[in-house]
Amino acid sequence: MSTHAITPAEPRRWAMFVILLVGAFLPPLDFFIVNVALPAIQGELGASSSAEQLVISSYAAVYAVTLITGGRLGDIYGRGKMFFLGLIGFAAASLLCGLAWSPWVLITGRILQGATAAIMAPQALASVQAIFPEAEKPLALSIYGAVFGLASVIGQVLGGILISADLFHLGWRAIFLVNLPVALLVILFGLPLLKETRAQSAQKLDPVGTLLATVTLSALIVPLIEGREAGWPWWTWLSFLAFPLLASLLWRYEGRLSQKGGSPLLDPAVLRAPGLGQGLAIVLLLYSIGAFFLLFSVYLQGALRLNALSAGLVFLPFGVGFLIGPLLTPYLRRFVGNYLSAIGMGCETLGLAGLAWLIANTMTGNPPAMLPLAVLLFVTGLGQGLAMPTLVRMVTGRVAPAFSGMIAGVTSAALQISTALSVAVIGGIFYSILDNDESGANITHAFIVALLAMAVCLAGGAGLSIRLIRRSSGLSSAQASLSLK
């Protein structure tokens, strides 16, 4: 079965991929860049603490619940077309955020940013499966991982730089308006390179499945993101109870639609691929580190009293490691294969545990020694950079390229759910230990506990990864033996 309309020549294929990578770069950048701008936003717009929280959480929630739909839209209507539509919408939403005259206008802009980012973001990952031959996929995924990681860390630094520079006296508005020239350049240079790819077997969007998937994911993600800040009211627990029921309803509906020959948003037959469920579970554990960015910022600014720009710069060794890791992946895989995912998560485990030890052995209120701190952050970022591309390939490679948009959306959604779970659970542990005592000593103690919790999750992910690889190797050996007979 043909899985895409054309097969571009190699230079054009890579040029297309570079353009699509903007969709992988802007969404995490715009999530992290806002963190350092919240005090300035609150000062100018007079936002309440709940509205301030919604500036971040509305974007995260909408983005997470619509990623699967965004990926499937690319399968059906064309990945390049959906990318550019998402990019134009994202630029328009960024303009609304940059011109916002009230907190609720800003929140509306962030909701639109989340929805359009979810249309744009899965297309780069989907294109790896759809347009690259097997020999080129490891390098493509490595570059994808490097761009994704770079955006996560640059967001912390760039936000502080833009606000400190106060370009054209725009203040915090510059963090949103900077997206406009980026989008314009990508449209001008990217449109001539567009060669459309889509799954020929995809018929039309599944509206009922889309609605059910959005409601199901919302029942999990919205309370995870909003629950702690709201004090875990009754509706959050009702949402958690409704989630498995809604998931079961979605699964049964999609199964019936598939049996009737329809085009389900989530095809149960595809999602039953051997090892896919375990692979997605490892993805969830991989991004248990999602709370690290928030909690490390709290530690740096709350316990060590660093300003936003200085705190952002401390993240740079992590970013350098996260950038280098994926670029080394194609070469290291020649020696260790898919075990690189377990090695990467092992590096993260050692880095976070070492960071906990270093902070615990530093006098309260004093910054840890810079050289060991930088080394541990680099090792942690390197581990994340090594693990992510290998693990994503292990997951996306288990389904046919015709469903690359769907599995790209599922994988991206799993990363977002993992981040939300990490912030809710590990962040919840952190804030429970604080218990209104925000002294430097208590923040430090809470952060050490959170680091150890993340290290345990990543160690578990490394163990599951080894188990999955051995199981896959055993199945391959068994199949080879049967074919010889």
C-alpha cells in the first residue's frame, strides 16, 4: 500500500523536514517562555493569581487534548497543508496575545495558540515515518529530538532576555510577537518547498471519535493541570473517575467504526501493535522530568534568590546536553542499538540523584559549586537527548507509515500527559512538603525529594525499556526461526 503521494528527492525531503521542524520548536518554546514573564504580565494587566495560572495551563491543556486530532488531520488532508494552516493560526493567536489588553483576552489567545500548535506540531514527527527511508530515520529523529530539547531550554533563557532588553518598549509582549517574523520567514521560504504527503487510505475525519477523544483527555489533563492550584475541588475527582469510563466508551466506538470499514481517529487494531502499549508507558516515565523545569526555577529563585535571567542561564548546561545527545544518537546506536534509550534514562537517573546529593551537601542559601552543578545538569540533559529519539523511534516504528500522523499525535500527547502527571504528582509532593513554609531550607528539602522521585521514575523507565528491547529481540528471533522452517 502506498503511504504518501510522492517521494521527494533527498535534498528537497530534508528541506521540507527542516521547515516542519519549526512546528516542533515553537510549541515547547511558547510553553516555557511564559514562565519568566508572569510577574510582568500580572503587573501590567492586573491579573489575579488564578488568571495568571490560566495563562500557562489553558495553553498546556488545549495543546495536549488536541494533538491526536492534529496528527490525524495531517494523515487525511496533507501534512504540509496542516502545518502551514497551524502556523498561520499560531501566528494570529500570538498577535492576539501580544496585543492583549486584559487577562481574559490573553487567556483566549493562549487557548487559540494551544489549538493551532496541536495542528502544527505532530506533522514533523509524522513526516519522519512518511517520507524518510529506514536508513535516514535515525538521523531525522535525532534532529527532531535536538530541536525539541533546545526549545524547552531556550524558552527559559529567551524569555528573560527579551523582557530584560525591553525591545521597542514592548516588555513582556515581545515574547509573543517574536513568533510573527519567524512565521513569516517560514511561510515565505517554506511554501515553495511544499510537496504534500498524506495517507491515501484515510477517508475523512472521525467527528464523534474526535469529540470523545477530546472529552476523554480533558477529563484527565484539565484536573491534573488545574487541580493543585484550585485545591483539588470535587470536580477534579469526578473528572478522574469519569476518565476510565470515557476511555472505554471511546475504545468501543472506535473499534466498531473500524469493523464497519470507517476511518477512526484512533484505530484499535493499530494501537494493539506488539509492544506499543509498553513503549507508551516508557514515554510517560521519560517525561517524569517535566516537573524539573518548574521546580528547579522555584529552587533557584526562591531558595537562592536568583533573578529570572540568571536562573534561566543556569539551565544552559542541561540545554547543551539535550542538544548534543540526539546528534550523537545515530552513531551510538551502531554499538548499542535501542539500548540507548535505557542508557539515556540511566544517565538522567544518575544526574538527578547526583544533583540531589550535591544540593543536600551544600549550605542552605548558598549556590552549589558551579562545576559539579554544570556537569550534573549536562549529564541529565545528555541522557534526555539520548533517550528521546531512540524511544520515539521504538514507538512510532511499530505502526505502518499510513498511520504516522495518528501515532505522532498519540506519542506527542503521551509526552504532554507525562508532563502534566509529573507536575501534578511530583509537584504535588514538592508543594505538600512546603506547606506554606517557603523558607530557603524548606524549598531546598522539597526540591531534593522531588529530584529523587524523578530519578526513581526514570530508573523504572530504563528497566522497562530493557525489558521491551529483549522482548522485541526474542520475537524477531522466533519469527526468523519460523521463516527458516
